Amino acid sequence: MRGAAVLVLCAALLTSCAEGSKVVVHPRRKNLTLGISSVTAAQLSAETERENARLSWSSSDPDVATVDGQGFVTAVGYGVTRVTAAEPEGGGRGVCTVKVYTLPQSITLRGSDKALRAGRKLSLQARLEPGAHIQKQHRSLTWSSSDSDVAIVDSFGRVTAVGAGVCDITAVTVNGLEATRTVEVTD
């Protein structure tokens, strides 16, 4: 009976070694933003079931983010990559999905070029590029009018004609890019 117990124990040990151990990367998801020094890099960590396990770190797309041997991730370009911490020789592995965003790189304004009559409204639309890779909090704009006696603009780019004349409506991004549209108002 004693021999059977030893065989069962050996079989259990071999099975657990063959399956590898679990590796968990913290955090599991990380957002980085190019152009903001405080969020262009991050330190990841990993937990393993084995004591003193040596891990190798890699990025599935080094054009998006790179990772060093200690799990320090640096944003390189916008997109998505998977950063993996793996034990050698088929051991466990853990993954963190890293999304790299960017600040606006250009802004343009669209809207009608027709002259407005006093009291009429016009909506201007701002187009930020590269659109899909800009986080919501970096999409906000500051709108202004060069002459509030001619036209005013609200925080959504809606222009209200006030009195006859010409003025510039300007939208400024969080990183200081600006676009201007000239508005003419008639009585």
C-alpha cells in the first residue's frame, strides 16, 4: 500500500510540473497616453506560484509599447499590445493588455460658410486626428470668439450671431492646437 501512495504522489508532482504554474500580471489592463509624461510609462508586476521564479517579459507589438526585463512598459506609438510575463521552458504566463492613446495631433473645423443674420445659430464641428486613438478626457475643446459683439460661441461649438460684422471662432485642444473659422454676421 505504501508503494501505491508514493506512485500517486509522484504522479501528482509530475502533473503539476508539466502544467506549469500560474502567473498573474498586475494590472491586467493599462492605458497610457503619448504626449503626457506622467502616463507614457508604467511598472507592471507579476505573481507566480513558484518562489523566486524568473520571468521573461515581452510585448506582442513593440511598435505600440516596449517592456524591459523588470516589467517596465514604455509607450512608443498608439494602438493595443499584450505584455506577457512568462516563466521559462513552458511554465506559466500572465498577460496585461496595454492600450496606448495619443493627444490630438491636428484639429479642423467644419460648418456652413454662409453669412448669418443676427439672432441665428450655426453649429461648428471639430475634427480631431487621430480620432479613434484619443481618450475622451483629451477630446475637450475650449471655444472662443474674437468679437462677442458679432457672435458668441458655447462650449459645444454652437455659434449665435449677435450683430453685424466679422469675427473668428476658435477651438483649442487640451494640448494647445487650434483651428479658426471666420463668421460673418449681417443685420
